[in-house]
Amino acid sequence: MKTLTIYEVSNLKKGSKVLNAELYYYSYYKIQVGAILTLVSFLDENNILFNTGNNINVIINLSQIRTGAVKLTNTFKAMKFRVKDVEHSKKIQEYLFSIGYEWSSGICINTDDNIRFIYAELNGILLHGYSEQIFENSLKNEETELVETVSYSLKVVDTEALRKHTQKEEIKKSIHEVEKQLSELREKLKSLEM
């Protein structure tokens, strides 16, 4: 991701989220790479107050950005989505919420069944639209689609459960064999009685 310039940082809006791209120290706090910083306010023309999300506020001076002592990047991508129906819209919104985007009114599913397009902006705000022409002309937002994927995880095998399962299957197999033999013996007995 591209490091934000002083101009870009100074034009951020209150509530904008940025990503710390390089480890640095503030007072005695270590600000980790990948920490998401939320802009709280501009203290003056050179100092910006950010919150780290752990109720720790940090002040970043624009000269720190100019010299490269502090490197910030956008946490969000500018994307646009074509909406197929209400259910598809809900899935897109839920995924975007899970990675930090939200409507200006907060995180709540917009159930407007006329929404045809959803826009995810660089500041983490979601917008929606109805016009194909506006969607096509929105060049800053990359057209993106939600793709359902299958995920796998690993777990340690419970050997006791595996042993019980194997034993249960063996017993079922034995019962089936005994039932088959019993059935054959019944048929033989029946044929002898005639």
C-alpha cells in the first residue's frame, strides 16, 4: 500500500481510519505495524490526535510524516459492487462490516431492496446507489465482487472418539453378518418344513 502524503493526511476527516505501516514509539507506547489508528481531531495545523483502539491516544506531527519517521497508509480500498438482490446486498454488507467498513450511520444492514450498487470508500464509509451511469463513471472505485469461499482448519484427532467409532462400526458389521446368517437359517428351516 502507498504511504499517505502530508497533504492526504491533512485532508483526512474525523473518524477516518489509517494503518500504521512501520513500528514506532510514542511516549512509552509501542505502536505496532498494522495498528489501525482512528483520527480523533486536528489539535492544530501540525498535530493530529489519533486513537489506537486500546483507549490510547497518540499525537502525530506532520513533520514526522514528512521525514518518514511515521508512515501511515489507507486501511481501506475504494471498491464498488453490483447488487443482485436484497440477500446479496446483505452478504456484501456483512463482509464489509467484518473488515471494518460501515455506513455513516453505523454498522446496521441496509435493507433497501432498490439498492443496485454499494460503494466502499477509502475512509471506510459505505455508500449506495441506484444509477448504472454513476456506477460506470466511478473510476476511483474498483469494481469488485463477493466470492464465497470454503475454509479449512486443523484439529487434533480425538483418539478415544476414533477408537469408539471404529468399534461401533465393527459391531454394526457383526450384527449385519449375524442377521444375514439368521435369515439364511430361517430360509433353510422353512424349506425343510415343507
